[in-house]
Amino acid sequence: MKKKIFFFKKTVFNSNRTFRKNIIWFIILTKNNKIGIGECNPILDQFALKNLKNFEIELKNLSKMILYFKKTEICFYYKYISYSSILFGLEQAFLSLKNKFPMLYHSKFTYGIEGIPINSLMWLNSFNKDKKYAMKKMENQIIEGFSLIKMKVNMKFINDQYFILKEIKRKYPFLKIRVDANGCFENIQKAFYYLNKFYDLGMIDFMEQPISYGNWKDMSEICKKSKLPIALDEELANIHELKKKTKLLDFIKPQYIILKPSINGGFIGSEEWILEATKRKIKWYISSSLESNIGINAIAQWTFIMQKKYKKFNVHGLNTGILYVNNWISPLEIKNGSIWYNPSIKWKIKMLFNK
């Protein structure tokens, strides 16, 4: 087990938190000259963040159990795992041990034949200076090949952000925007006011989490009456029982759900959400949770498999690895609005194997 601190290139923030650095744990398995690596990243999991001491103790105990039992089937360890990001890390470690890291799944993605379309991301600090700076930043993302941009919004900047989008729409009518409110509207009336305002722009794909999670009644009303489609994100966190998942989807009836394997019960828990959403004709897309390139590599490989399996080719949110100063050098590349795996580039992760 190894622990590493990753530093953000710039301090970034959303409506709820400021991010300067991130501590990530790695599970490293070796067997018969094969290596498996899994990333346990609790940064967006409130349950884990409140109990980081217990989180690390559980990881250490799990490491001892794996050495003792020598079982490499994830189901054997379910009962010993309390945290979603630990489950996700162990899934990655076993899959990459089986297929030899960095492979979790062999596919046209890992052979460098096909990429996965992704959105770019405008954090709130992009709006800290002036409108011209934010406009320039958005235009740079369009020049890089992105036709869909996800924009974080909050009450401090929202009127400026609306003005910027109006200008961008005039210059780039093909552009689509996903608005991520991170629950910044304190009541349903304010949420509807801005939902209508953003709808009038005619360029918004959907709004993500307009009000804080946990208020199912108001969220249900918003999903029912909003002219803009609504996506649930934080609302899904730490809901792992199938019965509660179906209850939430049937009660709130969102148009989209956003899945982050490190928060939504790893690959197995996230696919359960996909299955239930598909039954109800709810759209889904997959996002990373500020992982390093090891975690994003795993999510991207799995995302590609899910797209093929469910025949849903969405634009996903898998580009946050570029935020770190000291990220691993990896074959992951972002070009023309997609994430690609370039097999000719070698991983540089020696630090994980230093004693």
C-alpha cells in the first residue's frame, strides 16, 4: 500500500469546496511477476473524508487479509469494505493483476484505435478575474476541439456567467454547455428562476444538481417542471442498496444521472445504477472524481466497455487528471475533445515500487 499527495496546478473550487491538494492511496498487488494497481481516492466522498483515520485503518486491514487469504475475487472482500473508493481501488487492483497493469479490459480504446468523447471543464476560479479572461479560456477549449463544456456555477458569479454564455452562443452557435450547480440554489424558487433563464439561451444540455442532495420532494418537483433536463450527481452518493436506488429513481425521475465509480460503489455499484436507469429510459454518463491518471485510466477503460455493452455513446467527464502538477506520466492523451490511450507511451510509476 502506498500513499501520495497530489498538488493541483491551480487552486480550484466549486460551490462547496476549495481544492489545493489531494491524498490518494494505492493498492499494489504482485503475483507471478504480474502487477495489479488500484487507486483509492476519497476526495469527493464525504463519508470517507469525515473518517480518514478509519479509512486508512480499513485499507491496512484489507491489505493483511489479502496477504493471508490470497483470494483475488472481489466478492470475497465485500463484507470487509465500508468505503466506496476502497471497493473501487480493489476492483482496479484485481482486474489489472489479472490482465497485467495497465490493462483492465482489452478493447479498441486500449489499443489506441478509438477515443472516448469528453467534455472540458470550467471551474469557478476561471471567473475570478474578468469576463474577458473567462471568455478567452472558453474559446481556448473550443479551439482544442471541445464542442461540449461543463461549467461550474454559483451565486457569486452566475450573472456574469450568463452574460458570458450569451456572448459565446452568439460566436459559437454549435457549442453545448452542461451547467453544474453543485446544489448552489438555496430554494426551489431560485432554482426555477435560473433554470428558466439558462433554458432561454438554447445551448444548455442539462443542469446538474440544482439544489442540495437529500431533498427528494423538491428535486422531484424540479425534474417534473423544469424546461431544462436535470442531472443527479451528489444525490446518488453513498446510496448502495438496490432497493434505495430504485426508490430514488422512481420518486425523483431525473432525466440524467452522473456516475463516479469512486463514490457510487465502484464498477459493480455504478453498473447497477446504469441498469436501473436504462430500464427507466434515464440517460447516464460517467465522470471521474479528481483521480490521478491511474484512476482515470481505469474509469476510461471501463467507460468504453459500458458504452459498447449498453450501446450508449455519451460525452463523459474524464479529463480531470490534467489538474495535477505531479501526476503520473501515462499514455492517456486528450485531443479533439476526446480522451485517447496511446500504447506507444510508457507509464512512469516507479515511485509506487520504492521501499
